[in-house]
Amino acid sequence: MTILFVLLAILLLGLLIVAHELGHFLSARAQGIAVKEFSVGFGPKLLQRKSKKSETLFSLRGIPLGGYCAFYDEDADTLDKDDPRRFGAARVWKRMIVVLAGSIMNIILAFLLAIVLNLAYGAVPAQPYIADVVADSPAAQAGVQAGDVLISVGGWYLEEGEAGGLSEVVDQLDDGQAASLWVMRDGQGMCINVVPEYNETEGRSLIGVSIAAYARPNLFQAVEGAWDSCVYASTVIAESLGQLIFHGEGAQDVSGPVGVVQVIAEQTQSGGLYMYLSLAILISINLGIINLLPIPGLDGSRFLFLVAEAVRRKPINKRVEGAIHAIGFALMFGLLILFTFRDIQRIIGG
């Protein structure tokens, strides 16, 4: 791994975290809830800037293992207890939206990245067409042009995604027999007869063209493909989490931040931008789903407390809720240290 790919991996995780916290931030601001601090990372502050308009402190901290969006609570002396901009003063359904918005933003980001990936690298079955014509080949001499859409070859009608029909017909021709190509060019149909020539290198007769039967998807196809791939990825991730939580399957493969950075760096180095975007999609969906789990300290747990408040029509004791979240954070931090230590051992030993 080179430093460049490690930095790209760290940048990717940072952007996904920013997207998650941005979901909380934007949904809160849209509903008139004041945001005390928007932080990328934990630990000591490296950079900070306070917005004069929103009075939100934007900060970059030294440990790039997460981030948070802090709101004003009842005990904050900056805002009056009755100030409607406090998080606790907002209607419970508004707070539910804010809590869920982080995961929703991650899933939306994954979907948008999947659309971009499909537009840039995707392929859908298309009517076979001439992708390239070899200069001075029988096809070139007969007038075949790159871009001609193949309708039929020797009476054999070709279907979408079928690229081998031409080769099969040519292989069956006798010496000197022409292959009849029905093509569409600029909306006009035409028949072109091409007599193959024997190619010693290939050991068979060729007409000198390359055929393509797949094309880049249009926007509608890219959106449809992105939806299908995100649904599939979400299903696989949810099933894997279920197997891990209830049966312990895959526990030995769970990685911490160091391991995730290593995987992203290695896969990006070998797979380029395509792999980088693919991993961004998977990790973003994974981050969104994990945060919805009802684990103390995560958004899923906070959402459950809000559901309980809505049912009881009064909030849970803040000290009790705070203690539960604190315990959850402590356990997650302990697991984070454990996974990081194991990742380092794996890298050194590997």
C-alpha cells in the first residue's frame, strides 16, 4: 500500500461520516432546532469556526474515527430552557426525523453513487453493433462501418446481448461464400455482402470486425440498476448482521477502522476508481444500517427512546437515558480498541 491510497481510504471514511452528520444537521436546521457543534472526528480540536448566522461551531478533531452533531439540551446555559430552538423542546416526531436523518443521508448518498457508477461503468444488453472495423479487411472493403447495428446475419436474426451470432455464421460458410449482413445505419436498413478471408493466426475465416452487444445505460436504466444494487446490498448486509448478532458467524472477520482503511486502500490500488466507488456504496449503506440498530449510543437506540416518549407522552428520565447511552459508548469504544488491536496484529503478522 502507498501513502496515497491510505489517505484516499481515510478521506472516504471521513466523507461518509460527514454525510451522516450532515443529515442530522440539515434536518435539524430545517425544523428550527439549533445545532451547538458539528464535528468531524473526536478528541482534540485541530480546526474550528463558528458560524455567525447559525451560531454553530464547526470543528475538525484529531481522531478521525467518527463525528457528531451536538444539540442544545435542557441543562445548556446558552439557551433558555423554554427556547424553542432546543432539541428537547421540539415535537417528538421532529426529533425522530432528526435522529433518523443521518442513516437516511448515508443511504441516499449510496444510491446517488450507485447511479454515477452505473452511468460510468454499467452495461445493459443492446442490439449487437459493429464496434470496430479492421482497415483493409473484407468488411471494410464491402462498406461496413463502425456503429452499424446488426439486425441479422445470413438470415439469423440477432437478439439483444447476442454477440456471437456473426462468428457462428461465418464459421459455417464455404470458401468464397458471402455473409449477408442486414444492418441499420442512420435509420436506414441495408444489406451488405461480405466474403470472409482465412486468417492464419486465428486459424479460421474472418471478415475483420469486432462486435459489441452491450451499451452504457441511460439515466432511467442507471437509476433502476442503482436501486436494485442498493436493495441487494442492504439485504446482504442486514442478513450478515443478523448472523453475526444471533449466531456469531463472521465475528473473526469484523474489522475496526485500521482494517477498513487497509481493505479500501488495497482494493482501490488494484481496482481503481470503480472499486473505490463500489466500496463507498457498500460502506455508506453499512454505516446507515448499523446506526439504526437499537444499540445504546447509536441512532437506533435514541429513536426507541423517542418512541417510548411518544407512547408515554412524556420523556424518559434524561439521567437514565444518558447513563444508558454512556454505557453503550463505553462498550463500543472498548470493542473499537479490541478490533483496532486485532487489525494491527493481522497486518503485522500478514
